[in-house]
Amino acid sequence: MSWEELPDPPPVKEYWLEDRMVTVRRVNDGGAPTVFVHGLGGSSLNWTDFGHVMRDRLDSWAVDLPGFGWSPPPRDGDFSLQAQVAAVRELIEEEIQTPVHLFGNSMGGAISVLLAGNNPELVRSLTLISPALPGGKIKRSNAHLPVIAVPGIGERLISRYLEMPADQRAKTTIEVCFGDVNRVHPQRLTQAIEEVKRRDQLNYPADVFTKATRGLIQGMLSRKDGGLFGAAGRVKAPVLLVYGRLDKLVDPRNASKLASKFPDARVVVLPDSGHVAQMEHPEMVAAAWRDLIGTPHPSTLV
């Protein structure tokens, strides 16, 4: 197979916020301000191709959540969903300073639901790609996550995992997240391996992943203020839910049930996609956003 050369990821820029520092990769051709929030173990690199596909419509800010990508861990060591929400909210309030189109994948979807429900004035539209929301069945591919959340056991499992070669870990992640690994461009595979090797030089990724996993599970189980579904019911912006029928981590059969938790939601299930549709099928996700958010809701656009 011959591959066309892809655009390089945008450079990383640091933003010093009130309570933390985060890094952002930005694609800006003068479109509507937009924030992309990655999932557990991901980074701003997860949005590279989608950001370029949407550059005619969106000024995209792909954030590295604290402890992920190039962002350092928070000083207080808080990796709860609420702390991650605070990081994204501060970025919007202090740097972007206008309501945004908000995209979240997996754990980033849960973060985005809480932000949009508790701060509706900051969100113009909400797009959730395979969001980590309560009610899904535990699959073989994600059965390890609750185990990682167990103190002591999680640390041992992560330490053992980190003994695997970097290229094997990168490929394993791709196999879990993609519906078809043959769609991964060689450039993106190389970049994924390089990112794993870079983070291997740091002294905190294992601790970050373990604590963030616990924060995600605790957030999904929380009933404070109605929990994630309570926040979903308070979302004022139009919502687009995107699922992949080949998703190994989030069950797409729950899509309609979860959509009913939002006042105004539409669902798209991509038959040939896995857990990271914005990476595997960026053009399809872009078309879904344009059709179901951009066109029916002109008031949400620039």
C-alpha cells in the first residue's frame, strides 16, 4: 500500500493557568474556537488528523490533560474527573475567553459532559466520541481497568506493562483502540512509538495512569449532583454522540440509551470504526459534525 504524506502534528505550546500548566497543540485558520479532550492514556496527538480536516471551520485547541502528553502532573496530585474538568475550564476562561465547541473522546468525553453540564455558558456544542459514561458492560479489552484501580495491584500491573518494549506497547494500544490497525498511517505509528519512548524518560507516567484510572472509575460511580447523567441532563448545547461498531472498549449498543440522558442529542454509529473514530475516520466524524451540529444549529457557529 502506498501512503500519502500527512501533516506533522502542530507544535506544543505551554499555557500557565491559575492552578496548573497545560500544553496545547493548536490548528488555527481563523475558525470557531474549539477544545479537544483526549482519553485515558492519550494525548493531544490523538486529534492531529481531525484538527487538520476541520481547519476550515475550527480553531482547534488540543489539550494535554495534566500528567499526559507534555503537560506535567498537577501540583496537588489530584487526578479526579473534577480536577481534569477544572484544567479544561481554566484553559477556556483564561486563554480562549469565549464559549467553545467541545470534543471529548473516551475519558475526555466524561470530562466534557461534566464541563458542559456544570458550565453551560462555556460550551456552544458538545461532541462525544465513544465517551466513558456509566452503564456500559465490561468487555474483555477493558476488564483490566477496574483492577488497575485497586491500590497495590494497579501499581504492580503497570510496572509489569512498562517492561514491554515501547513499540510493542504502542502497537498494543492501537490494536485495542482501532477497528482496523491497517488504517494506521506509518507516520502516525512512528510518532506514537516516539511518544511512548519520550514518556519512558519521565518519572511519573505510571503513577499518573494509575491515579487517573481511579479518578475515572470513581467519577463514573459518583452520584454527587446526579453524577455524569445529572450533568448530561443540564447540558444546554446540542450534543453529537459518535460511536464505532467495532469499539473494543465502549459498547455502541448503549448509544440510544445514553443519548436519552441529554436534552438535545443525536447519535452516529460508524460501522467500520473502533474507539478513536477521530483518528481512524476523521473525515466521517467531520461530516457528522457538519451535518448534525453545524447545519441544524447555525446559532452555534461563528
